[in-house]
Amino acid sequence: MTTMTPPDAARALTRVLVPMAAGGAIIRRPRMMRLAERLDLDSRAVREMQRLRARYGPGPVQVTPGRRVALLLDPSDVHRVLNGSPEPFAPSSREKRGALGHFQPGGVLVSSPEQRRHRRPYNEEVLQAGRPVHDHSEQMTAVIDEETAALLGQVRFTGELTWDAFAIAWWRIVRRIVLGDSARDDEQVTDDLQRLRKDANWSYLKPRRTGRRQRFLAQVQHYMDRAEPGSLAALAASTPAHPQTEPHQQLPQWLFAFDAGAWDTIRALARTALPGVAERARAERRRSPDLPFLRACVLESLRLWPTTPMILRDTTEETTWASGDLSAGASVVIFAPYFHRDDQSVPEAHHFAPELWLRERTDRDWPLVPFSGGPAMCPGRNVVLLVASMVLDRLLAAYDYRPVTGAVRPGRPLPGSLNPFGLRFAISGRSPDAQASGPPKD
């Protein structure tokens, strides 16, 4: 397989791979996110990938000898890798095993092929992966109505919506939906997860906090044992599982996915709050209970600012590509921002275009992969989208929002990097009680 020249490898490392790792692969580092926004590091990375494609052709291209790391440059290769999971392109990459072992060593993403055969169907069944609206949507709606009402009360008092206030409300929603109502104020369980995820950013380089991990997993098991009606923990507890499944070790990934959902939801608000989009969303509220337009807005936010910028697969056997052979055990990297924001191939690259998601997408389309794709696509995709779109709906129903921080401005191309932790919105107009009515009824 074609290998980059040393200068090109240095550029790829310093402009693409290292900044993404420095930002935090498992939990974002706020300081790095601020720096990435100020320097627009994601746009620089996309331009570097475009340069590599022009220099080396469709690839893939290997970054360095030794530990083989190959960057995909061609859309057909992306579809091939994602559709070829878990064999010969395994989701349980070496780096992922090192990272996720800090808090979910029995999770599906780091499972052997034999374990995956039991764990993946279990996740899909509990999360109802193929259904846009989960069976627990009525309970989820009640939780979202209560917690957004509390949030909006604070917003009305302060006159603004901040990331900090939003994050508190979001995690209360998540704990109640995943673990049960009694977990609403159990900040310890999510704080433990956050601490373990910070360690996980270092993968194998950081010693495991086995005591904290045991405490965290024991608390997750506690909520499964309680099996509070309407929670995903209750559904997980009642779903038959193979002995190798380790059900309580599947829930940490669901909490993990909802964290990324928080960043995406407030970023989506930064765009849906602008003139024209909010009106369309509010009109949909009166027509369509499942909120397809807002769901498309959430997906479009994920396209513009991926919460998982690097999708990793390890080869389980030798594979042949246009640029040569890649041995077993190599790492294949799909750099999502490159495919999502390649203005040489995607006309909407730097503009908000929810219409991209209002039609069914196939492998013949350019790869837009906010939740990965193929057999290893995130099984929690629809649950996260459902919660995010409902939260956006409640916020938009209550007020008009004006971003007072961040780089999202009407009429300008959207930035490659957008730090969610610095977003703040001034409010105006609309009835503060508008959200109380909830979504339209059939």
C-alpha cells in the first residue's frame, strides 16, 4: 500500500490525527475545544485531507510504517469498510479496546466476534435500533416535558440559555430515561463515568481506576435491579440475555452516546434558532408528532460538527485496495469531517442543509456517517435522535433564541469547529408556557 512521504506523514499527524486525539476521543477537553474553534482546526484538517487525495489519488494511503494506519480518501472505500464490519473490519480496534476498557470492558464495541454475536442483538433489542420512535416514547416525553419546563423557568429568570444550565437539565433527562426516575439527582454515577472517560482519553497510557469502575458498574447494576417502569434499565433487565452478554456493561455506552447528543443538540439550536429554520420547526410541531424536520436538523448538526470525528476499524485479515495490500491488524481511519465537509464533492459542505436527511440515503450516496454505518452502526441512534429532537422542540416552542457566542452567523459559511461548551443564547418573544402543551396529539 502507498505510504506517505515523511513530510506528508508529519503534516497528516499534526494537522489531522493529533488535533483530533488532543481534543479528546472519549470525552471532549473544553480547553482544546475552545482552541479548535478559535483556530478552526477541523477546517485545516479537511484541507489537508483534500491535499492528500490530490497528491496520492483515491488511496487509501498509509501514514507511517510499523503500526499500520491507513487514511481512507475515497467514498467507495468508506462504504466498503462500514459494510464489512465486523469481518474483515473489526469495530473493536486496539485503541478502542484500550480506551473503553476503563469503564465498559464488557461493552459491545470492544467485544470479540463470539461475544459480539450475543451483545449486539441484545443492544438492538433494548434500544429498538430499527424504530424511529421507541416503545418508551410516552415516558420519555413526560420526562422531557418536566425537565425542559424546569430549565425554561431558569432561562426566564436569567434571560439567557447557557451550556451549563442546558447540561444539567440534559443529564437529568438522560439519567431518568436510561436508569430511572430515582437517578434524576444521582450526579455521582455520571460523575464517575466522566472521570473514567477522562482516563479513557489516554487509552493504554493511563492506569485503570478499578475501584471507581467497580463502583460505577455496581451503581448501574443497582438501577437495573430496581427496574423502574419506563426506564431503559428496566427493559434491559427484562430482556433475555446470553451469559456472555453482561447486560449492565452495555448501559455505559448508552450514557456515553447521550453525552455526545448534548453537544449536538445545543449546536443544532445554534442553527435552528436563526431566522427561517425555527419557524419551519414550529410549523412541523402542529403537523407531525414524530418531528422529522427537527430530527433532520439534529443529523445535519452532526454532519457539520461530528461528535465522533474518527471512525476506527482494525483489519482481521489481509485486504486489497486500489493502492495495494494492507496486512491484518492494521488500523483503518475514516475521518468523518473530511467526507462531511469536502466542498469539492459536497455542494452543501459549509451550509445548513437538513434536506439531506429528509430522504432515504443509500450506499450510492456520498458517505455522511454521523452514527457510523453498516452492521456496526450505533444501535442507540434513533433513541438519541428522538430525545434530541423533542428537547429542541420544547425549547423552540418557548422562546426565540439569539446566539451571543460562537461563530454561527446568518448568511456566512458555517465554521468547521464549533465549541458547544461556550454557546450562550439570549431569549426573547413567545410565551414561556408554550412548551407546556407538549407535542401535537393524533
